[in-house]
Amino acid sequence: MLPRSTPTLSKRMHITTCKMGRIDNGKGSQRALIETVRDRSSKAVLEEKLREAFPKWEECTFKWLSPIEDDGYKEYTGKRFWEMIYSSAGKTPLTEISGFWPLKGCHWDGVVEVLQKGRRVGIILIEAKAHSSELRSTISARSETSIRIILDTLRKVKSELRVSEERDWTGQYYQSANRIAHVLHLNSRDILKPITYALANLYFLNDKFAGEKCNEHFESEKEWTPFIKKEYDYLGITPEDHPLLKNHIKNIFIDAPEY
């Protein structure tokens, strides 16, 4: 049975750029991530934390595919995202994602290509958050076909993770649920091996915009923890108890840059 309503996701902050690469507007996690990647020292700190989270890539090179100035800080989404994923396998996304997810797909805050001696060995998908309301979202698909595909995939993922089918993965924390589904899918595809796919949930600390506009000002990992736990409890998962989640999905906490 299809849900009666599918509320749209919160509108993303609009960002425009000029020829010199100056960001004219946009605040919160999207802006904080862009400024982190733009600033050499902040970027170095983030990359060090990524290496600590995924030690198998400690000696590898990180190439940021998004958000970058040369690409207008565009997020990877839809066909463009899947083409980037399957290009290394010489496959077309239309065929490969059939039955898994609608082609329009998700918006990814950031994408990092992991290189070893110039060869792709991994992809790190970045999801950034600056305040707790960004954790919450609901399914935004409208067509019955897309909704059926998504619900079927989420049922399979819940079964694999031994999560009760009664858990609602399309309400409140839908984004987290679909990110988990994507990481499991990408790492299960034989044609994508030996490339490893990981998700870094990036939680910003001391973000002034979140403090001023959202009445939240997280200063430590400890202050984020109850909100993250509430999310996991709602979804019925404990990442530490499942090897794939434990090894491929990590939470990273970092100070927001000045902007």
C-alpha cells in the first residue's frame, strides 16, 4: 500500500557564484561544506578526519568531485551521479540501477574520489549537517512507479539489516534510510568491485548560522549524540552491530569555518 502523502523535502539553500568564485548567498551545512573545501587548512583537517575514519585509505589521495568551484559547486544527483559511479566499470546507469532506485535519485552534499597511484579505489559520499532539523526529511517521490521501487528497496535493506518491516523508513529520517540503502547497494555490485563506497556523515560544530537562526549551537560531539541516537532508534539500527554499516558509514565532527 502506497503512502497517502509524500511531503517534499525541505528546499535546499540556493547558492550563486560569480566569475571569481565568490559565493553570494547560502548558509548552513551546504555553505559550511563549500567553505571547508575552499579553505586549504580546513580542507586538510577534514581529509585527515576522513583518513582516520577510513584507515584503509590512509595513504591514498583524495580528489574532490563536489562541491568544487570549477563545477559551480553543483551537487551530484540523478543521472550525473550514476554516470560518475558506473564510468569506471564501463556501464550505463539506466540499466544498472533498474529496480533499485529511480534515476532522478538523491542529492549528495559532497563526493570524494579516493585514488591509489592514480587509480580509483573508493568513493566517499558526504552528507553534511549543521543543526538537528537537517536530520529529518520525508520521501519526496511523486510517481507511483518511483514510490514502489523505493519501498521495495527499503524493505530489502531492512531485511538484510534485520530491522522490523514495521519500521517506517519513509518518514522523519528518510534521507538517512536511503543513504544506507545506497551504500549497501553500491558495495554489493560485483561490476563495481574492487572499488569501495563509503558514507561520511559530517556534523558541523560551532556553526554561527545554526546558532542564530535555529537556536542551536553544537559545540561538541556529545551535544550531537542524542539527536543521532534518536535517528538510529527511529530507524531501528545500531551501526556497530552490522559489519557493513560499521565499516562503510562513519560520523565525523568538525568545526564550521568562518563565513
